[in-house]
Amino acid sequence: MKRYRQVVLLLLALGSGSLAAYLALAYIREHSTPLMAAEPKYGQVALATHDLPVGAIVGPQDVKLVDWPANARPAGFGGSVDEVVGRGVITAVQQNEPLLATKLAGKGSGGGLPIIIGDGMRAVSVRVDEVVGVAGFVLPGTRVDVLVSLNPPSNAPGEATTRVLLQNVRTIAAGQTVQHDLEGKPQTVTVITLLVTPDQAEALILAATQGRIQLALRGALDTLRTATAGARLNALFGAPPRPAVSVSRVQRNVPIPTPQVQETVVEGIRGAERTLTRFRH
């Protein structure tokens, strides 16, 4: 009898253990299935195989497709080679960077500078030397101030002056070209292309032809305008600024008005006595 009870208890223990193992396995399977189903799917994203400058046209050799988590793909991504090939680059793209719609021009827009010139803006190129070009640090995408130095006309009074002509102007291109001097010898000339409004373009061309322009490089985060009075030649030697000349015209045969005399009456009371005093002014 005692042995029978031991066998029964053993069977019950094995049965309860098996049931517990089955329930635990079922619980794990039930909760692991959603996690496995939640694994992100992958899609293809077009990346640049090398650095692409502004104005370049994307070719098949410039694009590679990589697998990208479907729930983490950037907005405006290119999902195939055909979506990005033939489009111009309007913002510089680095190697292995996604080719996004915000960095590329529309289909058929072509390449070069025209695709990065916004409505109402103009691209004006000015010829500068290394000093004017801030020793080669003026690169596409930087912002500069344009200063102009002018001498007064021979028939007008004044002195040599330097002043800020344009502020916070974006540079969209910087390069070199070979030109010939007066003797026919080739010389390397730096050309900077600035993005300006039509009014600014007129002022810039006039300053470049009538005086000497200089570029002042701005900080990347400095976009504020600064009011300046300009620098004059005499002020560099400590001369005080010239007072403004006031020109007045004398009118003849115009009678000079006689000033009117005004009178003030002051009343005084002393006891029962009352007095009045008159003052003229």
C-alpha cells in the first residue's frame, strides 16, 4: 500500500511538472510571436558613391542602393537608381549620404548654377585676387560682406572712402580661370560668384568697375546686419570729421518783421492796499 502511494505521488509530480512546462512554453511562444512579427522590413535607399558638388548631374556611377529599415527611411529618399539619375545637385552631398529630394533638382532641370538660383535672385561673378578672395577661404556656401573703396571724382570734393556695400551675401561658386594680360601672357584669375538681388547686382557691378571691392568672410552663424559709417582717408590720420556745411540763401527786399512786445501784469496786495505792476518782454 505504501509503495502504491509513492508511485501515485510520483506520477502526479511528473504530470504537474509536464503541465507547468507546457504552460510555460505556450506562454513564451505567445509573447515571442509578436516580437518576431515586429522586426522591421527592409527597403532600398539610393546613396551617393562619392562626394557630389553643387551643380553636378547625378549619373548611374554616382548611385548605389543599400538595404535600409523600412520604418527608418528618411523623407524624400530615392528608392531606385532611375529616381535620382539625371537630376542636378542643389545642395552638396557627401559620400554614403542618401540622395534626398531636397538636395536634388527636379527631373529635366539640368545642372549647373541655374538650378540653385531662386526666384527673384541673380548670380553675379566678380574677378578677385587672393587677397580679395580672403586667401582662398571663400568657398561655395560661405557668406561674405562686400566692401568697396572709392576715390571721389576729380570734379567733386571729397576723399577716399571705404564702406560696406552688401552684407550677408551667399557665395554659390568659387573657381579659377586663365586669362591673358595686356602683354598676352596667361594669368590665373579667381572668380567668385555671389547670389544677390537685381538691385544688389547693379550696385556690385558699379562698385567693381568704379572702385576696388574686398570680401570679408562671415562666421557660419553670423547673419545679423551691422550699421557702419564707413572709413575715410583723413580719419586714419586722426583728422576730426568735417562739420556739415549749411548753405542758406538770403532773400532780398523782404521786410524784417518787428518783434512784438508782450506785457505781463502782476497784482500785489499789502493789507488794504492793492498795486498793479507791468513788465514788458
